[in-house]
Amino acid sequence: MNSKLLPIYLTIILLLQIEPVLSQGNAVNTEERLQRLEIQLDRQQAINKELQTEISRLNLQVTECTSMKDQKRENSPYAVAFSTQLTTTLTGLGQHAAVIFDKVILDTTSSYNTGDGVFVVPRTGIYVFTWTVSVREEWWETTELVVNGTPYAYSLVDAGVKGDRGTGTQTVVLRVKEADHVLIRTGFIGDGNIEGNTYDTFSGWILFPYE
Ligand SMILES: [Ca+2]
């Protein structure tokens, strides 16, 4: 063998030996990368699972919060509203006689008394009050809304003859104080009869509370 060619042979042999090592190296790199990706994927999946758990927990909190808010609104002393109904017919009422609406439809603060027809204001504020009085043929009646005995609004209803009916509704917005007594009573004039019979109501609700 030509001694000058020897290094070339050696180089070729060396390269032939290195080549599979390099290929093996690439395969090892790919394997490592895959393993790293798998690890990253596992971590990501774990994070996703945690986030899903967190979202579920937050959703539950939102639901609880909404439910508590609704409950708070219902239990709030600011949420004052009542509605009552006269189920019977009243006759022979004198002047300034209480019109007692005997059935409570709604009373969020249990402030209306079916014994005397008085709504005791549970919280100072601006309130809306409205009431309806009906009469049968040939009847007529005046009513008024009084606060602590002072009238603030009036209603007059008058029916004609032969099967006529009359109904009147009045609405008033007033500032009233806690413990004030609000009542519907008959006025100075009228024949003292009110149809009732579920047609007549007395309602009120707070518009703006005051501290
Ligand atoms: Ca009349």
C-alpha cells in the first residue's frame, strides 16, 4: 500500500464509523424531544384540569352569590311592599271609619294589620300608596288615605242605577317615617257601603328609603 494513501484510508474508515453514531445521536435527540413534549403535555393537561376545577368552583360561587343576593334583597328592610284585598262587602260604615282590607296578598315586612287595616311604616322613605274602592248600583262613597290621622289623598266613586257599578282608584306618593300609621278610611260623605268582594285593594311600596 502506498504509504501516502494511508491517512486517507484511515479518514474514510473513521468517517464510516462515526456516521452511525451521528445518526444514533439524532435519534436520541428526537427521543429526548418527544419525552420533553410528553412531559410538557402532561403538565399542560394537569393545568387544564386545575383550571376546569377552578372554573367549576367559581361558577358555584357565582350561583351561591346570586342566590344570597336574592335572599338578601328579599330579607332587606329596604324591600318594603304590601298588597291587600277586601274580600267581603262592607255596609253601614260611618264617617272616617277604617276600611279594613281583610286579606294580605303580599307583605314583605309583615307591616299591615288585618285587625285594624293599618300599615305601620317599617322604614322611613318615599312610598307609593294606591287603593281601589268599588260600589254597587246607587251607592256612592268617598275614601281617603290618612297618615297618623291626617288625610293626604281622596277618592270618590259613584254608581248609577239599574245594575250600574262604580270603581275608583287613587295613587299618592308620600314621604313617611318609620312607625307612621297609614290607613284607608271613609270620608265625610258617602252612604257607607263598599263593594269589596275581592275587587278592592290597598297596596304600597317603598320608592326610596331614607336613613
Ligand atoms: Ca249615584
